[in-house]
Amino acid sequence: MSEDAITTTEDSYLKPSEVTPFEVALSDFLLDSVYYEPQSAKDTCFRHATNMYFQKNYFDETFVQAYRKLFDTSRDQIFEIKLLNASTSFYGNEDPPDDTHLVDDCSQLLKNSDLKGYFEIYSMMNDFVDDIAIEDIKELSPAGVMFMLEFRLRKSIDDDGNECISLVYTPMRFYHRYARSDIDGDIEFSKQWFTEICENESIQTLYFARVQNKKSHAASALRNDDMWILLDSLEGRPIGVRNEHLWNLDAYAGRFSVMLHEDSSRDTIVLGSVKLKDLYI
């Protein structure tokens, strides 16, 4: 499996011919309170999806400098954490499968060859931050997305009133559904598996990605009671969707093959902090 990038291409998006009957009307209050970015010519869907996932301009002017500085001071700890947690992030309590158990286009956890491929890419990702720059963010693969979401920046104010930026390990789970499978049993397995995730009330935010035949896209979603607000830059607006329809309909997240969410069963870890005023010293 090649490590293709998540970038927006004109034909990577399956635009529904008309508004589907599965949408839920969003109130003016929700529309005003949700951070949303429509697709722009200068940015990629990945940057839009990540900003909407964090509900702010995550890739601001301080991002690259802060990420490089904090990564350099926490490099050994990052690699140790990733080594200890990669298997859980991709396979939960199961052991990663042997290659002899993999089946092309299968959605089942221990037979999914695409999931295993992304797990191996993520496990070997040791020089990711060395080459990072704002213009390169658009070239991340789903494994790169996983790294960025797990090792994220967080702003805060310290006891002396200084604005600080911290590098925080936030455990994630990475799922890959069937890829072009037309086997009824496999399709039903995938629908049931991911519907249960979407209905899990402890999960508040989702990140979606799709890479197929050099065509790719990314989006995010926020939970709101018994529905999700899909934040897709190509839609031009936030869309309310019921739990059971979000992941299974192509008009919404059904066109994505990868889904990620935070794993609340594991603790976050603050790896280091830097004061904003010291960032460029």
C-alpha cells in the first residue's frame, strides 16, 4: 500500500445529486457556534478538516516553530510513547495480525490489509517533524494525520499570566473500513462496527480521511446530542446527520475509509511547554 497524501482533488468528492432526506436542520445558534471553513483555493481539505476538528485555526503563524521546538526537546519521549501505544491505537486489546491472516479489501480488524499498512507506516514514522513546514502539511497521509492528532499543540496561560504552548500526547484510535469490498457479510460487519462507534456518547469528535486511486479527501464531525454535525469543507456548510446515517451513506461520511477518534481509556501526557514570548529566541 502506498503512502498517498490527503489532498483535495476535484473528482475525489462524490457530490450528491440533491439534498438527502437524512439531514437534520441546524438551528441558527448551532450554525453560529460551530467553527466552519469552506474550501479555499489556497488550502487543502486536510488543513480545513484539522482546523474544524479543533474548532479553531490550529495551523496559525506559531504552529511550525512551536512544533519543531517542542519536538526537538521531547524527541526521545515521543518515540517511546509511540512505541508503547501504536498497537493499542490501531488494534485496541488485540495483537497486530500476522501477514498470513490479511485479506484484501476486508473490514475485519485482524484481516484488514490497509489498516495493517497504515499501522506499519505510523510505527516507522520517526522523522515526520524534521521536514514539517506549513506548505508541507497538505502532503500528509492518514498515518501522518494520526501522528498530528496524537501529538498535538495546546495553548494555555501559566500562573504568571504568560501565554504558553504545550506538546500533548492525546491517545487516538484509528479504524479502516472495507476498501471496495462487495461481499455482503463484510459490508454488514463494517456498518455495524462503525455505527456502534458513532453511537458511543463518550466520543465527541471524529476525523475522516479517504485515499483511493490517488484521489483523497478529509473532513471532521462534532457530536450534538443524538446527531453529528459533519464539517466537510467541500459542502460549503455544516450538515446535521443522525448517528445511524453518518458513516453509512455516501452523501456524508460513507465515502471515507479512515475514521479516527480520541481514546478516553488512556491518559494524555504533557511532553513539554514553551512560552510564546520565548518561541523565536
